[in-house]
Amino acid sequence: MGADLLVTLDAVIVAVTGVQPRVLTVAGTPPALPSGPLSVADDETLELGMRRVIGEQTGVEVGYIEQLYTFGDRERIRSPGGPRVLSIAYLALVREASTAPEARWIDWYALLPWEDHREGVPAILTDHVLPRLSDWADQDVDRRARVSVSFGVDTPWDPIRALERYELLYEAGLVAEAIRDRRDDRPVPPTGVEMASDHRRICATALGRLRGKLTYRPVVFELMPDEFTLSELQRTVEALVGLRLHKQNFRRLVDREHLVEGTGRHAPSTGGRPAELYRFRRSVVGERPRPGMRLPPFRG
Amino acid sequence: MGADLLVTLDAVIVAVTGVQPRVLTVAGTPPALPSGPLSVADDETLELGMRRVIGEQTGVEVGYIEQLYTFGDRERIRSPGGPRVLSIAYLALVREASTAPEARWIDWYALLPWEDHREGVPAILTDHVLPRLSDWADQDVDRRARVSVSFGVDTPWDPIRALERYELLYEAGLVAEAIRDRRDDRPVPPTGVEMASDHRRICATALGRLRGKLTYRPVVFELMPDEFTLSELQRTVEALVGLRLHKQNFRRLVDREHLVEGTGRHAPSTGGRPAELYRFRRSVVGERPRPGMRLPPFRG
DNA sequence: TAAGTAATGCTCAGATAGAGCAAAAGGATG
DNA sequence: CATCCTTTTGCTCTATCTGAGCATTACTTA
């Protein structure tokens, strides 16, 4: 026992450029997350091992890093005769999008298009996903309830439920991976870019976790440059949460939590009144219990 | 590679009896969490493997189970020449406290005595821990800030920071494990019951996670019998959170969230007005986005 | 019958969240 | 130079939520 087991470290590396959140992938068909075996002998800690793998595969230096989840179902990765694979997944946040040539950034919402509600409920959801989910859940009270909460049918849409939503789509056979894993021959559904193995599930896990963490830890600032305007900050949060926020209330929040401090200087104008540049007040972390950005549908 | 690696599944199994939260341990000195190797060949999923290990070692049938964290630092478990150990830890909740003979329940607050603030700030904290932490953090701005947030010196006490607190105590050499791991010969500090390996750290992780989860998922009910009074429910929540709650406001909360429904019947009286028996409304999970018990110091 | 005890019901002030109006400070346009 | 356009910034108003306490009810016990 233990002989035919492989432990890999997989990373969901996230950056936000402009209004678009992106995930770093390694080229291939389908694209995959950066991933490499744990070096049992050399990696002092799992986190250091993860940093090593990320460095080797992408050339990116990541700052913030956090363990996400360990995936180890036996049938997860179907390579007959191969070892059983245990994947320890991490979430990493980076500021810039410089990469090694084999690595490329994919829009997060190209992977999980139903998660982006910034322009209202996306068409893929109303026109494609929901009708099919509704068929799939028909006659089954339990499925109906799950679809309802996860996709906010009678309840508000909850951004952090990204994983539940992906899992429902997988179960209902509405993502490419489900069809592939079942060796089905149905046409590939138009529900976002397929990924290798269960990497899209890992991405969904990461998205939900990150959205949740935003509310009680100032993780957004790991994605921001040193100085930024409040609008840029808001656009970044919106990009992650997949929702539009009320501008004045967003400022009030950031203000009340003392998350930032003004620099007195102003950003080069982009058409309207010039915005003041702010920087993150690192000391909040040592001052307030749960500094973060309360999100709109934080409760029902 | 992979040859000298052992993957174990460790469980923090929690029950609440009366006002006391308890953790199931296997006998030994020091006591340890139920733990066993993942069967690479037989365990279909990690969770099923965990259930198998729990059943084998404790005879307990657990209902709710949730993956906590994967621990894998190379120097974690010091057995020279032995394999490197990767531990996937789970949190499990059970209703009753029946066990196999080799297993025994330990009060959670015997392990982490500084976490119980139901009777006010515990003496161990004010008289022992805080003075020593203050010495340890003296002259070091960074340490001071960490102590301050984690232990609520100038900020409110935050129940979910249990792991941070344990880690600070470990770093400051204020728990038995720290002294043991450093092969130090200082006297054993009076800061709760020592556990094997890093199991007390795992317990702290579990406590923090459970406290957090209470606020947005109705997990308490996994610890309650089918029918209970609102006072019993409150006492259970208080036991986990380690804080007293305002009775009337607690009822209002439970009420507003539609978490329970009355049965019309009443509990055998215990001295005052007989309390109505309630049961969990399972359907809330399908109705509201984040049903749970908002906790008092939920924000600063 | 009165006293004790816990459950339950209700009120009230302060804080928060959601939404919108209005003024301010630039650039672009004529 | 005045006007319009755009975005930032400041402020207000209301509904809701939270924390805290008082009052009443329904039992048991003395």
C-alpha cells in the first residue's frame, strides 16, 4: 500500500486584469491547472512544494496562497493501470499576469460562464442551463430543492455557491466533463471551456472560497497594485463576486472598515472627475476582527 | 518517490452532551484522534475511507462529515526513519456518545481551555496565557498585532480564530506540544490536555471551522436529538461558540430564519414554565441561502 | 396560596444596508 | 470662456437588524 499512490499539488492561480478575473493554465487539450507531484523528500511543507511547482511550471511568483481542498476519489482520474492520484489543491492570488510561455491565462467566466451576473442573469443560464436543469430535476423533490437554492430560483443568487452549481451541472450531464467521464457521445454542451481531469471542479471550489473569503479578509488587495482608485477596487471585487455593487455604498463600506487610506494624489483622468489614489492599510488586519467587503446577498 | 509516504485519515468527532462539547479520542498517552491509513485500493473516496476508519476505531456511526484540512509538513511527525505522513483531517458530528471501549470522550475545553468564555474570560487566559504572551510579544510589533487580534486584546474576542490562537501559543512555547517538539525541558504548562502529534492543532482547526460554519449552515442540528427545547438548542450553540447568548434574541433569530418548527408538545418540566419541543425544519436548507445562527461578535 | 423559576412576548434605541439625489472636479466642445 | 459630459465624492432617507431589557405566562415547590 502506498506504492501506487501519487500525490500532486494543483494550483488555481488568479489575477484580475481590468474587469476580467483570470486563471492560469498550462497549455494542452483540454487546458489544465498547473500541477506537479509533491516531492516527499525535498518539499519541507506542502505550501512550499506548491510554490515550487508553480514556479517551475509557470514562472510566476505568487504571494498569497491558501490550501483549498484535497481531492482523492479513486475514479477521479481515469488512467487504467496508473497510480491512484491524490491532489492537494491551492488557491493563489497574483498581481500581474506575467507568465512562462507554456502557461496562459483563461477568463474565469469562460470556464464558468453561468457565474458572471454583472450584466444581469447571463443568457446561458436562462436560455440553456435552467431549462435543462429543470427537466433533470422534474419529478424529484430533492433535486428541485438543490437546483432552487444553488441557482437562486426562488431564493437570492448566492455567489459563494459556485461549487454546488458546478456539481449540479456535472451531475445533470450539462458540462463537457460529465459527458467525457461517462464516455457518452452526446454533443458537447455550450457551458464553458472544458478542462482536464476535474480541474474545472477545482476552479469552482476556488471561486466559491475566494468569494466567501472576500467578506471577512482583505484578500482583494492581493490582486491590486500598490495604489488604486476606489473604482478600480470596486471593479475588482465585482469581477470576483460576479455582481454589480452600489458605488456609494461600496465606498461607505470600505471607509467604515478603514481598509484603505488616501494618498492625496490623483489618478490620470479617464473622462470624469479625477479619482484619488488609495492604498491598502495593512494594519487593519491587526485592528479589526474581520475586515472585508460585506456582499449584497449576504443573507436572505 | 511515493514509496516512503503514508496517507492517514484523521477525524475530529464532536458531540455535545448537556453543556459540554466533547471530542472522541483513542486511549493512549498522550491521547490521539482516531486515525488510520487510507486504503489506496479499497477506499472509493476519501470520505468513505474516513468513515471506515472511524467505524473501525471507535464503533461510532457518524452522520455529518466534512473535510477540514490536509497536514503534510515534513517535520510534523518526528519518527526518524519512518515514512513521511500526510494527514487528511475531517470534522464529524454525532448525536450520541456511544463508543467502542478503546475510545473515550474528552471535553473540548479541556483541550483548549482558553476558548471557553461562557463564564466570562477564563482565568487561565488572564492569569497565565496573556501575561506570558505579552512578554513573548514584547518589543515585536508584529507579534503584538497578532496577539491583539487573535486574543481580542483591543478588539472583540472572535470565536472563529481558534486556530490562530493555538498557533500563537505553540509558537510562544505555551503548550505542552511545543515543549515536547523542541525537546525542551521546561515544565509542562497548565494550558490544557496534551495530544499526540499535532492533533491538538487539528482540534483547534476543527473548532474554528465549526464555529464559522454555524453562522451560515444549520450544522448544530447534527448534534441535537430529533426534538429539543429552544433552551437546549441555545445551550448547544453556546457550548460550541464558547459564549453566552442573549436568550430572547436567540429565539428571535431562530424564529426569523425559520430553522425550527414547534411540535405542540412540551418537555418534562425542569422547574419553570414547561418549554415547547421543537424540531429542525430540514426544508430551510432548500429555502434560504445561508440559514444559520448569526453570532454576536460577527463584526467589529 | 405564595414564592420560585424558566419560557415566552414585547418594546425601544442605536447601528446597518439599500437606494437615490446632488454637488464637485476634471476634460471636451463650441 | 461657457456649456456639456463624465466620473468622483458627499449626503440623506428609510427599512431592517441588533443588542438589551422589562413584563407576562405557566408550571413546580414550599
